[in-house]
Amino acid sequence: MTPIAQALEARAAALEAELQRAMNARQDPQANGAYSSEQIKSLQTELARLTSMMQDAIRKVVGDAPINRGKVKLDLPPLIDNGNVVPLSVSVDSPMTPTDYVKAIHVFNEKNPQPNIVSVQLGPRAGRASISTRIRLADSQTVTAIAQLADGSFWQTTQDVIVTIAACAEEIS
Amino acid sequence: MARAVVTVPPRAKRGEIIEIRTLVGHRMETGFRHDSLGRPLARDIVTQFVCTYNGTEICRAELFPAISANPLFTFTTIAVESGTLEFKWTGDNNFALNETASITVE
């Protein structure tokens, strides 16, 4: 894990702990120095900002539908030398018949400036639900691939990757 | 001018699943970088890719700045009939590029 990712995770953990303490203190009227509701709100907002960019993007695509685990296979090298060019392939276990096929494949990341990577619309004529491309990763993080099937169900898989040279870091001459 | 390279097998058996590989020469500037004087560089990316097979859309992809420079995209399709595959990329700053490939299905 890079120092930045470590720091972010530590900050999120600290925020979570403080929020927990604040909530406990509110329920106990005897507690000294109880947190005001503004303080709790700002803690919640900051925690949400740290953790939810990817979740927001996912919810925008999925809506309120439940997301199942499995069926999707995400192929990424676990250790990446250069975050500017990372080979990625996604395949989905599906017969790809006219009634049972993969409608769309979406790929998301946690720590790039934008949570989306690519969204692909497929149909039964694809024959196989399998795509590949090359992506940029700004930091060590978790990459998520979500497939939407013809019946409307969503399936996801995640993979953790370690990036040694981040994308966006190079100098421009 | 940007160029595209598309790899489609020239012949295929009917019903065979073929792999199509596409590559476009494009810098995919993310919009998150700065030049040596600290000025932001405007976003310039390919945002959309569409492939049609004899006029029927078989694959469509929406691209984001997280796609590497010179975007590579591969996918599969079933060889149903002889004809033309048309590939179309569009993007920022009125970027538009078309490429076609023909296939013979036996």
C-alpha cells in the first residue's frame, strides 16, 4: 500500500472511531464534552466523502437493485509497475443466448479522480461476454467490475491492486 | 490525424465467435494534469466507441479519463453473415473517427 493510500485508510478509520465515540456520548447524558450535532454531521460528511465516491458511481448505475457476488471474472495484474498502462480484462459467466445474456459491464475504481473507468453495452450477438482494455490507476486500490444481466440482476467482483508508479504523476515537458 | 487499427479475422465459419481488437492513436488527456507552469491541461479524450455489424449495433462502450492513452478495446462477436463491420469513435473537441473492416463468412 502506498503512503497516500495508508494515510487515507488511517484517516477513514480514525473518523469512524471518532464518530462511534460521538454517537455513544450522545446516548449517555452524563458524558462530558458531548459532541454537538454539527460536529457529528461534519464527521459523517467527511467520512462519506472519503469512502463513497465509488459507491455513489455504482449506485448511479445500479439503482437500488441488490448486487450479487460472483459470475464476473476480473483480470488485472496484482502488482503494477506503471499505473499509466494497466491491462484489464473482464469476462462474465453467461451462456449469451437471446434470453440469457450480459447487457452491460461497468468497471469502477476507488482512488482515481473519477470513479468510472469504462461502461460497455453488450448483447447476445457478442457470443462471449469478454472485453479487455488498458486503464490508468492513480494509486493502490480496489477495482470493481459489475455486470448487468438480461434479467436485470447485477453481479460484481473486486480485485485489490498495488501500483508502484501512479498514473498522472509524470512531469510534462 | 489520429489513426485507428482494427483487427478482424478476414474469414470465419458461420456461428464462430471471433475476437475483434481495436486501437486508436489518441493522447487521452485526462483533464487532471498541469503543464510545467502549473496551468491545467484541458480534457481531451475519446468518450464513445460503437461497433455495428451490417448496420446492427453489436457493441458500445463509454470511455472515461481512466482509459490509457491510445485506447485499446477488444471484444467478441458471432460471425453471422458476410459483410462489413463499422467502427466509430467520438470524443472531445469534435473528435470523430470511422473505420471499416469486411469479413467473409462461410
